[in-house]
Amino acid sequence: MPDVGRLLREKNIIFVTLALALVFYLISPRFLSLDNMSAISRQIVPIGLIALGQFFVVVSGNIDLSLGMGSVLWAIVLGVFFGLTGGVALGIVAVIAFSLMAGFFNGVMVSKLKLPAFIVTLSMLFVAQGLSGLIIPRGQQIFLMGGFFKFVGAEKFMGFYWSFLFLVALYLAAYIVYNHTRWGAYVIAIGNSEENARLAGIKVDRVKIGIFMFSALCSGFAGIILSSRMGFVQPGLDGNGLLLDGIAAIIIGGVLILGGRGTIGGAFWGLLFIGVINNALNLLNVEDVWHQVFKGTVILAALGANWVLWQSRQIEAQ
Amino acid sequence: MKLKTMTAGLALATAFGAGAALAADDTLDIVFINDGHVAPYHVAWLTGFEDAIAAYDKAFEDVKVSGRWLSAEGSLEKMIQQTEVTINERPDVMFVNAINVDAFEPLVAKAQAEGITWIAVHSPMESADYSFTLGDVANGTNQGMAMCALSKGEPFKVGVMLGQAGNPSGEARREGILKGIATCDNVEVVAEQPADWDTVKAQTIAENWFTQYPDLNAISGVTDAYMYPSIAIATNAGNTDIQFYGYDGDIPIIQQMESGQVMADILLSGTREGWNFVQMAYRIHKGETPEKVYDFFTPLVLTEENHKIALEHGFPEDVQVYYVPQALEVAAKGYLEFGPDSVK
Amino acid sequence: MMTSTATLASGTPKKAIDSLMLRYLVLIGLIVIASVGFSIANENFYSLTNIGILLRSIAVLFLLAMGMTFIMLTGGIDLSIGSNVAFSGAVGVLTLVTTGSAALGFATSILAGMLIGGINGFFIGRLKLSPFMVSLATYALARGLALVLYDANSINVDNAAFLWLGGVSWGNMPVVIPFVALVFIALSVLLYQTPFGRDVYAAGANANTAFVLGRRPERTLVWVYVLSGALAGLSAIITVGRVSSGQPWAGLYLEFDAITAVILGGTSLFGGRGKLLGTILGVLLYGIIINGLVLTGTNPYLQSLIKGLILLGVVLLDTLTQKGKAA
């Protein structure tokens, strides 16, 4: 009996998401149709990539505000290379290389120079926004045609979009790294106390740089997938919306923002929750002005729930 | 280190501003303050404006034509600041695409006191010298009536994608589209949703509609920005039966009419509008007085074949229609209608 | 690291002030350089009218940035202030429209601002949750409530008393500027002359030590966010006066402008270090740059790039000078 209570508390996000899905299903039976599930699975991919990158940053006790606008910039880099060469290979290489470099830069600023991650990544948000318009001739659109974009944006394997399978694979890999490697343990240790981590002989700076490189790479992947799905790129895409949804997903998934806590599974369920909400607000024709109220309330409630959970754990521990 | 970055930034900024001064005997300085600069329509608009300024300056020996545009990036406070600063610069003509006209009433008086001609863009203002309007309701009605005619009396389901809640252009276009659709009984609006002028949001909405309403026949939008991502989703899903009804006259969208996915569009064309601004300013400068409420000429675009079908199904004969080749020509080349030759 | 900041805060206050003084001199220098640069590019820059425009356009930013300074001194952040300007403005304007009383409108606007601040303060101070996350939630919530209250449309305001503060100028001097100066003096007294002000610095220098010393950072934190909310409510009144209407999208992006200005002004994001004077200089410098970029008609993408580089440059400078001192 106490086990059930504990399960309900610890895995609350799973039950909430499932309950919500049931409610939406009762209102609109089409909500649980295969088509709609598959639509949700595709819509969450860019958010999911950014959330995964943010997960490691947040668990280590930092924040990366540049991920959303970054993914818009990377989408445009891909588009510009496609426009110049007519092919994708060089563009992909460029996105991966540049995003890793940007992450390295963020990491060095935060670890070696001890600058606050909030400010560094906020500046990078502005820089990415500026570059996204400056590198594309007169701000025009570039259309992306060809097999690669169709494959990434729309092809399925056994009923699942490839992009979704890629996301799942990345979460699985992250799960293994986070739970079963020393690097994962280092991330948690740094989030709990950087001093102690340093005293324990962990090369804190190097781990931090790695974290920011990984998060930037995730935003590079998000840019590639976003642009493939859209079939064109343009500077005005809403990068900050992606960033906020990504952060909301991991808060709802129970990642404690002060660092050192959180599970990959929780982040994934938080992501599904965001996907379900975004989809259902559309399907149910909820008036637009209520969307923000709804999201803000949900995030506050999730924060409150995390707090209650944390308190009860403290009591259990005593 | 920081000093270097700062001065570099300032030097860059200075370099950008340098082109404005220099005196000639007769000068015409035009400033265009817009609410944004990133949507495809905005990009074409500002580009057309820049090109037209350069062309007019080159074409007329006796007048030095100069101009610049500013983007408020969606922020009302920023737009007010930009307008105040610009009034203090005393240009000859200001085009202001006000985010909210009520907030700009006091500034119109201030500008006029400085001898500046104020042209309200899209949302008309009583106090402004001129208002440059689009006829959004009439255009929307044409789009809706085209849908009625092209559905040939069969049962027909459509989803309408709206602008940001409260935006006057978006509201007027919506009103028109619904009015046009109401002229027949067979077309049913199954969903309406604002996509906030945002392409990513539009794509999500389109995808959700396709699953929610598998028998959806068409998507109608108040801007072509919604068409690109919606068409991409439909094409990738192999759904070629769905029809699209656009608004803006973006060239890539008109081009997709021949393949039969896009059925109708409204030929604003940002490029044309930018050129028309400069032509209007020049005419005023030369002492002409345009209509106080100047209506931008915005025909409906159809293929010739579809126009015939539409006429057979009760589409009114008096609605002005451009066919695709003509629309493409005019949309791309703003100087055909509004270039220096049009006022020589 | 922890001990070193603690000693810096309590043991050697003189040194900390010296480095801040240096910072202010640098800021004043930058303000001069920027002004000269822009006045070369555009002769109108120095005109009295332009200075009036400049001051009026940053009046709201002065208030919000001072509130943000208190918060950042405690090591926190408040992302909700921009949305809060829209929300508290909505409450104020609707009260004005329904009751016809400007005084009630002022009061409810400020109370509504304090309400959002109170929610932030409760979650951040009492529940010890992350300021970033909590204020991110209220950022969405307050904007959403503003949209709902206005039903996404603007409301015209023609009550002269309500519009006075934000709308009226004496010659080229907007009346709001002396008002901002009064608020600055009041907040300076609060921060430097009262136990509350000492608690703010203590809470930022080290939350645990402050608790041990019998100061209750919880309560201080709650009040700091309420203060920031009240300033947002005040800013809402000024904004309504400036645009003679209530606007659902008022205050967009102001939180980032305020944070940038406070950082420029030398307040540390880690808390415990900084002064209101620095914030005033930071807002001035930021306002001059934005005004100059408008005057010169700079491409907005280039503006973003410049903004990002300046922000990064300033924190870099901070760290480098701090490091030089330590060595």
C-alpha cells in the first residue's frame, strides 16, 4: 500500500500525462488516433532535442538560453550551405562543427573564465539572432528540396517517424551515459556541489565544457530537423518559443533546477506532456489567449509538486 | 578588450548611418517604420522599398531621394520611441505601420507640426494626412467567394488560420474570408485558429487539423506565411488533394498554383507595396494629392482555367482577377506599375 | 570560494567599493564615447528634443532595472517584469474604465504588480525554488492573464489624471524623469540606510550565513520580489500614459533590457555586489546605444549582434578586472 502511494508521488508526471490523455480522448476520440499520436511524436522532436541538451546543463547547475535561437541559426546555416552547394553533406558537417565550436566557447566562458552561464548564453542568444539574419542574403527564404530533407522530415519506419526514432535513440544513449558512466556521475556531482566535485578530483572545467558542447550539438540537430520538416528556412522562426517549451518540459519532468537532480525518463515524460498539451489546445480549439495562462499555471503547479516531493523525501530520509 | 568590442560595434553602427546626410537642392527623405522585418512578406516589402528609393534617386536628376526603414520587432514601446526619434529628424514623409493606431494619435499631431507628411499604413487614421490601405475585408471576401465557386457546390470542409488575436489586419481579413464563405451553403468552416504570423506554429496547427479532420478539403490563411509549412506537411504526407487559399501574393506561393495545390491568392506582393510607397511619396512631393484613403490595388490571383470554372459556378464577373503569369510578372517587378516611369 | 566571497563582503568593504568606483568611471567614459560617436553620425543626437525623447523612452527601464537590482543583489532573477507591466496595466485600466476613478486605477495597478511579485516571492523565498524557473512560469502566466483581461484588444484611456505621469512634459523634460529621481532617492534610502537593505546584501552574499546570523533571507526575498512587482505596476501606469491606452503586449522583452542594463551597471549576477547608481548609469548607456542605433537606422539584425557582443564584453571585463585584483 505505501508502495502505491510512493509510486504515485515519484512518477506523478506519468499518471498526470496519461490522465490528461484520457480526458482529451473523452472530449475528442480522435485524440488517441494513430495519426494524431504520430503527429505528436513528430512535433516534439525539436523541443525534445533542446530539452535533452538543457537537461545536462541544468543538472550541472547552469542554464543555456542560446539553444532555441541557436537552432534557428543552425537551420539557416544548413540552408545557406544548401543554397551555395546544392547538397546537404557539407551543410550537415558545418552545422555539427559550428555548433560544437559555439558550445566549446560557452563552456570555456563559463568554466575557465567563471562567467555566469545566464549572461554568456543570453549574449549568444542575441548573437545567434543577429547572425541568423545577416548570413542569409537580404533575409530571404531558402527552400530545401531533395531526398535528405524528405527523409528527415517525413519518412517513417514501422509506423514511426525516423526523426522520432532518432530522438528516442538519443534519449536512450543519454540514459546510459547519465546513469551508467562516470561522466554522468560527474555531472550530478558538479550540480550538487562544484567545490566537492573539485575536491574529489573531478576535472570540473572539462566536464562543463563537454556539457555545453553536447547541448549546442543538440540544438544543431534540432535545427537540422526543424528545417527539414518546414522545407524552407527563414530568420524569423520562433527560437525562444522552442527554448521555453524545452525548459518547461524538464521542469515538468521533475528536474530540480538548482542542479544535481533529475532523471532522463522524467524529462522524456515532461516532453510528452508538453507535446500532448500543445496538440490538445489546438484540437480542442481552445481560445488562443488562454494558452499562456494554461502553460504558466502548469509550470507553477509542477514546481509546487516538485517541492512537495522533495520535502517528503527529506522526511523519509530522516 | 571590451573597449575594442564596443568601439568596433559603434564604428559599425556609425558606418551604417553615414549615408543619410548630404544636401542637394531638392530633397525627398522618406522613413518607413514597420512592425517587423522577419516574415517573408516583410522581407519582400522592405526590399522593394529599398530598391525603389535607389531607383527613384537615380532616375531623377533634380531630386535627391533618400530613405530608410526601421523595425519595431513587435514592440509597441519600441515603435513609439522610433517614431519620436524620427519626427525629431524631420524627414519629408513618414509611413507608419502602427501596431495600435490609438497609441499614435498624439504623435501624428507632433509630426504634422514639424511639417512631416504622415501616411498611416494598413489601419487608416482619421488624423493622418493619408492612409495607405489594403481593402482587407474585400480581399478576404474574394478569397472566400473563390473557394465557394471552386468547390463546385460539393460538401467542402475548410480550416481557417488567423493572425494574432487583436491584430486589425488579421481581424479584417478573417471577417472578409468568412463573409465570402457565407455566400454559399456547401462550405463549412470546421476550425479557426490563430497562428500568430508564425510559420512553426502554422505547421503544427496544419498537422493537427489533418489528423483531426481527415476529410478536410482546404486550408485558408490570412497570410502566405502559413502556406509554406502547411503545403510542406501535406506534400510530405502524400496528401495532394487538399487545397490552399492564400493571402499576400508571395511569389513562391503563386508559383505553386500551376501544380493545383494553391487555388487562389491575393496579390498584395510586398515588393509591389514597397515600390508603391516610394511612388506615392514622390507624387505628394511633386504637389499631387492622392486620395486621402489610398487603396492599394490588390487583385485576386487564379489560373485561367480555374477562373473559367469559377465563373461557371457563380463567381461574380466584376471581380478583378490576374492570371498566374501576369501576377508573377507584376509581383516580382514593382517598377512595372510604380517605378519612376509611372510618374515621369 | 565561499569563504572568500564572505570575507570580501564583510571584511574588506572598501576594496569592493573601489572596484565599483572604477566601474562607474568606465561606464561614464563609455557613455561619453557612445554619445560622441552617435553625434558625429547624426547631428540631431545632442538636440534637447532628442535627449527628452531618450529620457522618456528609458523612464520605465529605470524603474524596472532598479527593482531588478534589488533582486540580483540577492542572487535572484525576475523574468516576469515585462509581462507584469502588461498585466498590472490591464488591471489598472479596467478598474479605471469601470469605476472612473484614477486613484483606484493607480492603486489596483500597483497591487496587481505586487500580486505577481508575491507569487514569485512565495515560491522563491518560502519554497526555495529557482528564481529563473518560477519567474519563467509567471512570465507566461502574467502575459496570458493580460491577454485574457484585454481580450487581446487595446483599451483607449482619456482620463487626464491617469495619463499625466507618463504623458506630460514640461518643455522638453518629461514629468516622469523627476519622478524617477524621487523613486531613486527613496530606494537608495531603503537599500543603504535600513536593516532591510542590509538584509538584501546579506542574502546575496551568502544565504546560509545570513540565516545563521539571525537574518531571515526568506522574508527578505519575498519582499524583494514584491518590490519589483510594485515597480512593474508603477511602470504600467507610466506606459499607459505614454501610449494613452492599455495594451496587451506592453512591456514585451523589457525583462531582458532590464537585466542587460543592471549587468552593465556592475551588479553581479551571483548576488551581494552592486549599487543603484551603477544601474542608473547602465540604463543610460543602454538607452543611448538603442537611441543611437535608431537614429542611424542600423539593421535590426546587426543591432542584436551588437547587443550580444556588448553584454558579453562587459561581463568579460568584469571578470578580468576582478581576476587582476585577486592576483
